[in-house]
Amino acid sequence: MTDVYDKAKRSAVMARVRSQDTGPELRLRRLLTGLGARYRLHRKDLPGSPDVVMPGRRLVFFVHGCFWHGHDCARGARIPKANREYWLAKVARNIARDQRALAALTQAGWRAEIVWECDFKDEAALRARLQALLATTSDPIGPTSLRAAMT
């Protein structure tokens, strides 16, 4: 099957696929900010360059697109008909890279959470999951310890 776009149009479409500051990533950041969490973005010194990093909690978040990272939801299970072998290999490489990054982070003492693109369909459940994560990890550099250090 041939591509529905000519070469120039396909190039323009693929150039618009971003790796940072995607819609789902911005939504996660808004949720975390609403919950009072403070974080850093895209730490290049950590394996996999996590999208959101909470250093005091030793907690990182990856925001994964279902198609690009091979999620088991309907969108992630979809395989393009054109150039099928390429896309199967591409997604398999992405999955392997993600697993290596998660293993390296775990070995370094970090907790890693993956937020899938489809998780935003039920934002209330995602908010509850994030609240639970933030409740189970304390930030030693939070406001209460800062107040104690100042007195």
C-alpha cells in the first residue's frame, strides 16, 4: 500500500511529531501542579531522560504515547498497514529502550511511573493515582522540613 501523502507532505507531518511538551505531558504537569507537587523537566543526566522528575522524592514520570511505545490498549495495538515490518521493529526498539531505562533508574534507586496517553481518558482516576503516589513518597526538602531547618 502506498502512502496517502506525497514525500514532502509526509515529511512535514512527521516533523510535527514532538518528543517534549506534548499535549499529554502538559496535562500531567497541570495535574501535578494542581496537587501541589514541584518537579523538574527532562533531566538528561537520568536514564531515558524522564519527562517529569521529582528529585526529593526520587520519583520520575514518563508520558508515553500508546502507539509509539506499544501499549496494550486499542490505539497502541494498532499496526499501520503500510510498511508494517518497519513499524513493528520501530515499536519493538522503543519498548526495549524503555525497559532498559526503567531498569537503570530502578537500579539507581529511583521509582519510575509510566503515564499512558489513554490514561487521560479518565482524568479523575489518574488524579487519584497521582495523589496516592505523592502521599506515599515524602519530600525531605518540602515546606515542613524547610521550616524546621529555619528555626
